[in-house]
Amino acid sequence: MPINDCAELAMRDELRILAEQLERLAHGKRSGLVDEFAQRYRWSRAKVYRMLKKVGWTSGRKTRADKGTTSQDMKALTDLAATLQVSLRKNGKATMDIPNARSMLAMNGRDFTVSNDRIAQLLVQNGMDLKSQKRQRAHQSMRSLHPNHVHLVDPSLCLIYYDPAGRQHIIRDDQFYKNKPDHVAKIEKWKVWRYVLVDHHSDSIIVRYYRAKGETQANLFDFLLYAWSRREGRPFHGVPQILYWDKGSANTSAAIKIALRALEVEPLTHEAGNPRAKGAVEQANNLVEKLFESRLKLSQ
């Protein structure tokens, strides 16, 4: 049996022994025994009672009339929750715990009247703990009315690149990553960009590749004309009523805006940091990578 399981079983036995001792004592004499147990295991009294409840013992006291209320100032609690959130790194690691945040805020005039355990409970109850704050915001699926109602466009850096001799290669993770900037610089002139357009109603996908150092308005305009023109064997053609994309520099350039206005296409951009807003085209990019580009590795 693993050590952790043995320790848990041993602790349950200790709690059951404590429960039997408490059961034999009158209400007024139980607190001393609970305090002694809490001190031995460096728990709070509240935690002892919570753990006793897990082994089936309760004090038998009536529920307090003020249960669910707290003496803790909610403004201070909100400031503490914000402090914990600010300390969260991009990789999701929390760099500050409740005791540190509480101590720092207390020195700056915030008043905390409950234990750290109780603060943790209040954060969870009010949806202010880090786990609750990490949850994605509620969203609503949007519906397009017909083909060519809404098109979504997204350019992405492709796994393909070309060397000076014009030979095609696939970017390998062991060769190109952030700690090897000199290797990345070598392919700067020969990178390949994948432009993907999706008709939101029919899920039809158009893909085209461009060799360029970055996104350009010339490549974007060429791709739009390619995607919207009538071509043999293609399931759809024509301009949309709405074009939905991110706020890339090429997308918002004056030349592109003028061209879209002439074609009577309304461009809309989604807010930064909300990739779910263009989920259809993100999924299309994923399909192109998995169903087409993944095969290119086998041809190397």
C-alpha cells in the first residue's frame, strides 16, 4: 500500500479515536480536547471539526442562525483576490499564497478578521479563488443565416519553410525554439504563411500559402480575391456580407478597408485575447495541419 494511503488511514483512525472521546464528554468539556488535537497536527479548530465530520462525527449543536454570513470586510477580500490574480504567471503558476497576500494588504490598511482557512472558504464561496477566476467566460454560439453571410479569415505561420536553394523543409521543434534565435533568424526570409478562410454557414474551407517574412496587405488582398472568385470544382464563390477576423496590421490597413468598402463587405474584428470568437477558422487551421501538412513530414 502506498505511503500516502497508509498515512490517510492512520489519520482516519486518530480522528475516530478523537470522535469516541468527544462523544463521552459533555459539550462544555470538548473544546480543550479539540484544541489539543489541533495543536498536535498544527490544524485550526475549524479543520479538526471538518475532518471529524468526514469520519461521521458532528458536535450535535444546532445550526447557527447567522450561518453563511461573515464578519470579514468584503472590500478587503476583493483586494486579496485581485492580489492573488495579479501574482498569477502566464503559465498558470501562482506566485503568492493567501498568508503572504493577507500580510501585505494588512500592512497597507486592509482589515482581516477571520483565519486564513476561512478566507480560502470565502474566496471559493464568492467565486473569487484562482480556480474560479481561471474558468472561461460564458459564451453564446453565433448563427450565420446563409452561405456568404459570414466569412472568417486567419493567417498563421506554417510549419513549412524554404532554404535559399528553394528546397522545402518542415520546421522541427528541436531546431527552432525560443532559446535558439539564430536558427529562427536563418529562415526569416523563407517562412511560409497559411491563409485560411471559412464560410461560417457551410464550413467550406479555402487555403492558400504565401512565402513571406510576415503578414502583408498585398498577400491578404490576393488571398481574398482568390477565395471569393469563381473557380472550377470549388463548392462556393462570392463575397460575404460580413468578414470576421482579428486586429492584425494588414487586416486594418487603409488599402484593405477601401477594397472591402468597394465590395460592400463589412469587416468586424474580435477583441484581443478571445480566440474562441473565431473558433471556426481556428478549427480549420487545425484540420489543415493535421490532414495535409502532417503528411509533408513523411515526404522529407
